Amino acid sequence: MNTGQEMSSGTWLQRFRRGDFVLVDLHMDEKSTKTFVAQVQEVDEQMREVWLKYMTAPGAYYRWPVKDDISWESWSRIQKILQPPNLVVEKSSSRIQMYNFSMK
């Protein structure tokens, strides 16, 4: 799998796989879009959709929220496949693990 690969103008250079981490653009209202980090949970090839589980970013690091934040989204919303995250041990505890991503 070639991670760190950007998607361009709806042309899918690679199919998504369960477990991939991705950058996804979601419309917040009519005029604004926000980018989120999510992990692919399931892929629907026929509908060209992915079931995503979102991470939160309280500051410079990412973590899984207490309550799962999930949704089905079109492949066209995916902007980039990321390398798997790195655990940031010094910012983590036994209850909450903090991660960072190489966004290159």
C-alpha cells in the first residue's frame, strides 16, 4: 500500500482498505469545509463509500474520543491516505493514548 498518497480531483489512484488512516473533508455549512483525521472501518466498493471512525485533536495530538464518532462518506471526500499514527508515550496515560501523524 502506498500511504501518504493524495487523491486528485476525484481520480482514485488506489482503493481504500480497512484500517487505513485518511484525511477527509466534511462540509460544516454551506460555505465552509473542515478537514478531519479518520480511520477506515469498512469499504463499500459498489457505493464508493467508506465507513469512517474519527479522531479528535485536542491541541497538537490526536486521540480516540470516549464515544465513537462515525459516519459513511463518499470516496470523493477523502483527500489523502496517511501513514499510521505514532504513539506519543510522554503525552499518553493508561486511559488515553495520544498520537501524531506525519502529514508529509
